Amino acid sequence: LTNGRELADVLKLGAEKLLAGDRSHSPGTVITTAYERALGRKPTRTEAKLAAGLVGKPVQPAGVEDLLWSLTMLPEFQLIY
């Protein structure tokens, strides 16, 4: 799961789509949306704080991609999908 160009391409595309859907590019909105779509819940305060460090301020596409990588590696995500 952690290897492979296919997964990397899907996560990069997902980050681009996530940013395209959020015109404000607010870190909080991007993070909440990613968590709700990936895990079906909002992030905890600790998760939101850590995720904010990943996505950056202003939000960086590479940071959103990193957030998506971290979400897909969670056992919670892998149990859902």
C-alpha cells in the first residue's frame, strides 16, 4: 500500500480535487473535509493541530497530499475501505 506510483498519483489527484472544491483554501476547512471524506468524522483537536502543520498556512498542495497519505495509512481508514 505504501509503494507504487498508482497510489501516489491517486493521492496527488485527490489533493488537487480537494483544493479545487475549497475556494477559500482555509486550512481548517481543508482538514475537516479530508477527515470527513476519508474517515467519516471530524478530526480531534490534536489531529487538527497536527494536520495544520502538514497542510501549511497558506495551504500548500504538497501539504494536502501529505495529509491524505497520513489518512490512508491509518488503520481506521483501512478498515473502512
